[in-house]
Amino acid sequence: MTVEVSAENVSGLDWRKSSYSSNGNEGDCVEVASASRAVRVRDSKSLHGPLLVFGQRAWTGFVSYAAGH
């Protein structure tokens, strides 16, 4: 699996937040955006901070694993 930390410009991406995220003011969640053969993940409290970038295969494997636990 390849994961990179990136500080790229992501203003044009469509970010999504999990329906399991905190509904309060805590902001305890991550946001996910899929673009150009990779999935980007960021901390919702740090919108301009670093990103984790996963290849599609690595992301699919992670989601499959997480769904089973």
C-alpha cells in the first residue's frame, strides 16, 4: 500500500463527511474526496492542513477491512 502526505491545493474537490461523524461542535471527523485515481483524506478541523492520499486499490482495501470490523 502506498500512502503519501500532501499539501496540494484541494479547493476544487468535492469533500464528503461520514454520516457517523459527530453532530456537535467538536468536529471529530475526517473528510474524503475522490479525484484523479486517488482518494484524499483530511481532518475536518484543519481544512488547509496536510492530506493523506491513497491509491484506489489501497482505499478499497481499507474500506472493505473497516466495514468488517
